[in-house]
Amino acid sequence: MATDTAESRRAHLRGITVTALSALIGLAAAFGSYLVAGGPTDVAAVYILIGAIIAQFPVLQATGVKEDFSGKDYAYVAFMTFSLWFVCLTILYTAGVSL
């Protein structure tokens, strides 16, 4: 019983860590894209997103979360990062924020 609880807690913390890191890196990539890109049609914003997605895998490995990553986990990290990047960048462009 105690083993099941410890394993489920570890899995829960792993999920929280992966989700939070993907979300924060997505937000950071959006602000970076907004600062670097000249506008909504500039392709440099997408390059920053791709770099952010690739850069977080060594971070996940350093935190010990990436021990048993599968293809589904890689897709989840990429999707979460893209989603928050897209939403945040869209808000920045439509609100006309000046940084």
C-alpha cells in the first residue's frame, strides 16, 4: 500500500513538473518572440519556439523527470509549449503591448 502511494505521488509530481516547465517556457518563448520578431508574420518567432521546445529536454533530464519519456511525452511537452506560446503571443499582438 505504501509503495503504491509513493509511486502515485512520484508520478503526480512528475506530471506537475513537466506541465509547469512547459507552460513557463512557452510563456518565456512568447515574450522572446515578441521582442525579436518584427510582427505577426515574422518567421523568427517560430524559430524561437522551436529552440524553446528543444532546450527544455536537457532541463527535464537534469531535473530527473526524463527517465522514462515516450513519444507521447515528447508530443505533450511540444504541444503544451506551443499552446502557451501561441496564446500569449496572440494576446501580446492583439493588445498592442510595447515592451
